[in-house]
Amino acid sequence: MKKLLFILFIASGSMVAQLNSDGFYTGKFSDGDYYENKWSGELHINSTVPVNSFSDKYKADNHNSIFSNFDVTGFSVAGRYMFNPYIGFRTTVHSENLKKSSATLPWHMQFYGAKFELVTNGSRLLNVDQYLGNFGFLLHTGLQFDYVKSKTPNTLTSFQNYNARERTIGLIYGITPQYKISKKLALQLDISGQFIFLQHFNWDGSYNTHSRLHGLSYTTSIGLSYSFGSYDSHGDWYR
């Protein structure tokens, strides 16, 4: 994770330093002919796997692998703006409904919120975009703000904070491979990790009694990206 964040921020700092007054990248695209759409909208379905933390007798059914089961747990809608062909910013709203009723005591957690991320076109950053053709990938990192709400019922022997909620903040990092279907439409697969700070609830709803109040989860999502604008295609595919 630290290496990914280092690459993202060093790369973005280097590219921002090379922007001219018109906002064009002055490196590879020295002529400033960045005549492609900069805005895009993204719609994904998500499969989120919580890793920690859980109280005793609770766990995620598929906590051992990100890809063990693709259970649809929610959706996300995002808008992305690319300042130049290398770097941009993305805002996402999302809703998740996590619950397990087999292979463990039943638990249920809901959360929704927003993400604010720096996005780097990784295929351009590594200068391999000309070899990948209709394939490419993005790197992203940023912050996630959520309302977390326990829907695990309280029992005579356990208190799961049923219907109680809290606000959390988390660090996101991930990679988004994508495939260009047409000039404006692309298929995306995203793999992200979320390191959540000050999460007082375990995923089963009980209070987190560990000295470090944090949660960890992974999300695999699949969806579409569509570019908006008067030009033929998005800047992701600019040649």
C-alpha cells in the first residue's frame, strides 16, 4: 500500500509541476493538443469483503479471499474529471449492505457515504499505453467518509448496537483495469482496499474493544465508464 501511495503522489506532483498556464501537460503532449473529453461517469456494482474486525463467534463467510465469492453487496456512482491525460480527480457516492447468515452467527451492517480520490492513468505513467491497445488501467487513492449502521439484532447474551450508527473515515487505494468498448464507453474492473480509522463498531455491530480502532475491507467491483463531451473519446484513450 505504501509503495502504491508513494508512486501516485510522486507522479502527480511531477506532472502538476509540468503544467503550463493553459492546464496542458508539457511533457509527452508538448503541443497541448489534448482535444478529448475530460469528464466521465461511472456506474459499478460492488462486492465488499470485510476482513477485520469481528467479535468472537462472528466472521465473514468469505473473509479468506477477495475473490472467493462475488456477492453483490452494493453499488457506486462516480464522476471523474481528468486535468490532463495523466492525472484527475474522482468523486464517488456508494451504498453497501453487508450481511452473512451461513457458516457463522448472523450479522448485518449497512453503510453509505462518499469517496474523494486522486486518479492516475497508470498505463500512461508507465508509458505502456501504446502497447495495450484497447486495454488500460488507472491507479487511485483518497479518502472515504461513511455512515455505518448496525442491523444485527441484540440478544439476551450480546449487544450488537442494533440501529445505532457512527461516522467513519478511511483511506482507499486500488487499481482499475479497463477495456475500451467504443469511443465513449469502457468496461471497468476495480479492486480496492479500505483502511477505516476510528471504527468503534465491529462488522457484526458489537463494540470494538481492541486498542486500535480500525476496520479493513476489500471491494471488487465491475461496471461501465461513459465519457461526456463534444469530442469522440475520453482522454484515457488519447493517442
